[in-house]
Amino acid sequence: MSAEMEAYNKYEYWLAGIVSLPGRKKIYLKSLFGEAERIYQASERELEQISILTECEKEGIRSAKKKTDEELERELMYCRQKEIMLAVWQHNAYPTRLEHIYNPPYGLFYRGKLPDGGQKSVSIVGARKCTCYGKAVAQQIGKGLAAADILVVSGMAAGIDGAAQRGALCGGGSTLGVLGCGVDVCYPAANRELYERLITNGCVVSEYPPRTRPLALNFPQRNRIISGLADVILVVEARERSGSLITVDFALEQGKDIYAVPGRISDLSSGGTNRLIQQGAGIYLNMENFLESMHIFSKTEENSCKKQKLSLENLERLVYSCLDLTPRNLESLWAETGLDLEGLMETLGTLQEMGIVSEVYKNYYIRSDTD
């Protein structure tokens, strides 16, 4: 267990884990009592005199106070075993960006390594049930941001979130997943591989204590942390009534810039993003333009990609030219290129090894470079 968790006694853990008490009120109580242990030991009379607490919140504290010292010690031991750490309000490890949002979390449980607070960051959010186009774009953007040393923040959800974070990891960059459950719970279960990679090469965080199940009511609230940790919010795909737009609302309250990837007007999954653009959100056109808007631009990745394409052989260039971000099946490529099937498959394999073409599902291919 790291020294960061050891720096907190069981009472800090106890206070951070009271789910029914908002972060801002935990912070107020800490300032009022001075120590988390004093809150744990507060008498019924002292609790009754705190006017900012609702009856429901007081009952939540009473219920939490029923935990014995032995139970709290066992929970801390569990955290040590799972390498779960805790960063509390205004401690060195606590992200300073969150200190400036409304209702900041009092504590963040996390696994992995919290990123450098000075690093530029972008939150990428979007539909869980996204299109192949949206998933490919999210992955490309994540990879492009990684090349520019920009942290990718998202919710590790199925669809756009997971694709963006996989792209960042593929690009050798850093990414942080904000969960709506305990950091020892992988949700969705299908993202187990991503979860393990984040713990090893990134970070997962949550304001909810370990063992907390992924309840539906947790996710809208965690979105304020996703937006709070970022300089800019980028929506890749979202319906008109999408949970991703909750993150946008929080971001607007926090004074953050919003960008959206435009989509086809016939796609329901683009209704929300196109509406954001109509309402004044920035338009994501390409990585170069986006980085310029953030006052960060490095031509390294762009030049590398251009050199790679210039070096393509004739057959590779032919096949590459037939692809874009809409998946093309093997049969249509065969008909368009006029190549024999064996030659086409060999060329596609070469392009995949170069990292500029991906097979999104069996025998369907798209470009995977970041232009």
C-alpha cells in the first residue's frame, strides 16, 4: 500500500465514503470540526445544531457512525490489498482542478497513478451505442491527443468513452477513467481489458467507496468530475437526449469550452452533437485545428503520418485510397480495386501493420490514421 493511503486514518476513509453526504458538505464539516475523527465522534446534539444538513443527511451520518473501529480497520486492510488509494480535499494528491467546481468530491479513491496536475487534458464523451464511424473517430482522437501529450479523461463506458481511452493507450499517452462505482468494480464487465490497462498505465478514480455497485443514480453525478478534470470537453456522438449532454451541462457551469464532432444528419447518434454545434459549440474538424484552439500544436505526428503515406507502394496506395471512416467490406474492396483476393488480403495486412488501416469487425476495414 502506498504512503498516500497510509497518510489518512480510518476516519478520513469513513468520511469520504458517506455516499449520502455531498462533497461540499463534507468539506464544510471538516472545516467546522477540524478532524474527520471529530465528526465520527460528534454527539447527537452537535449534529442537530448543524443547520446546513438535511434530515436525510443527518441520518446518513448516524448510519455511517454505526461502523465500529474494527470494521473501519478491515475496510482499510481491503484497500491495502487492492492497492486502492485515497486523495482528500486540498491534500497534495488531490486534483486542483476539482477544487474550483461546485460540489467537489471530498475524496477520490483511485487505482493507478494520478496524472500531473499541470498536464493539459480533454474529456471525451459520447454514446454507448455508437456507430462504427463514431468509435473509429474517438479512437483516432484519443491517439492524436496522446501524441500531443494531452491527458484523455472519460468514463470507461462502452462505446465512445472506451474507444477514446483505448486510442490514448495505443498512442502511448495517459488516460484517466472516472467511474460511477467503486474503483475495485469493473463496469461494464466487457471493458475488463481496458480497466486492467488503466490501472497499469493510467488511473481509475471514483468518489464512491470500494465495493460500491454501479447504480444508475451514480453516473450523472460522476459526470461533473469528468468535466471538472478537463480543460476542454469533446463530444463525439450523442443523441438529442443523451447522458453525455449531462457532462456538457456540468462543463458549461464550470466555464469549460465545448467541442463536438459533426455527424450525418440522418444518424440519430449525431442529433445531439449537431445540435451543440448549432448552439455555439466548437466544431472538431481535425487534430491540427483542435490543438491550435488549445494553443498546443506539434507537427511531429502529422509529419510522421504524411511520410508514412508518401512511402506507400502502388498497391498499398490503391487500397488505402478506397477506404475512409465508413467501414468497407472485403467484397466491395475486391470489386473496386480489381486485385486478386490473395493480393488484396496481403495489402490490407501490410496497411494494418503500418497502423493506418483497421479491421473493425470481420472483413470490414476503415482508415485508422488521425487525419
